Amino acid sequence: MDILLDILNIIGVISFAAAGAMVAIDKETDIFGVLFLSITTCFGGGILRDVMISDGIPRFFGYLWPDVTVCLLTALLVFLAAKVLKKKYVENEETVNNVNNVLDAIGLGIFASGGTEICISLGISPFASIVM
């Protein structure tokens, strides 16, 4: 079961990293902006959740390097692909936006269910767990 959760976590990280990178590219940021927005998109919600439930140091800092490495590599690949295929990227902006929405939905679903599971395992009520 742990392997499945790890796989889902990586899929969520890749999805949110790509979605964040695509938004940053759409706003015409540089590579630093793309990487920063990808990290914020991937991990900001989980850090906020952990701070709100006051369960010590946010979980993000416990397994920092594997997830951040996957996030940064994904964002870098999206950035490079957008630069190399700039003309096609601009011409197919509607398709790019649709792909971004799908990636965002995948990441949101995975991280929302994972966050709810974390809250329930800490003994937080089901309603409060869903809100978190």
C-alpha cells in the first residue's frame, strides 16, 4: 500500500509542478519564476494544512529532496519544452490551457485525498478533515 501512495504522491507532484510551470510560462516569467511557482503550487497547500492542524513541523520538510527534485525536474522540462516549441506553444494556447486544467485536477484530487487521510489518521473529525 505504501508503494501505491508513493506513486500517487509522485504523480501529484508531477501534475502540480507542470501546472505551476505552465502558468508561470504563460505569465512570461524567467526560469527562476517557473521553478518558484512550481514549488509553491506543489507544496504550498500541504505546508499550510500542516501549520493549521499544528502537528509539528510540516511533513514537506521530512521528505524534502525526493519531491523537490521531481518538482524541479518537471518544471525545468516544461520550461525547456515551452522555449524550444515556443511557436507551437503560443499557437495551441487553448490546448495548453486544457492540459493545464487536467494536470491541476489530477494533482488536486491526489493531494486532497492524501491530506484528508493524514487528518483522519491524526484523529481530526471527518468534516474538519475534508475542510483541511
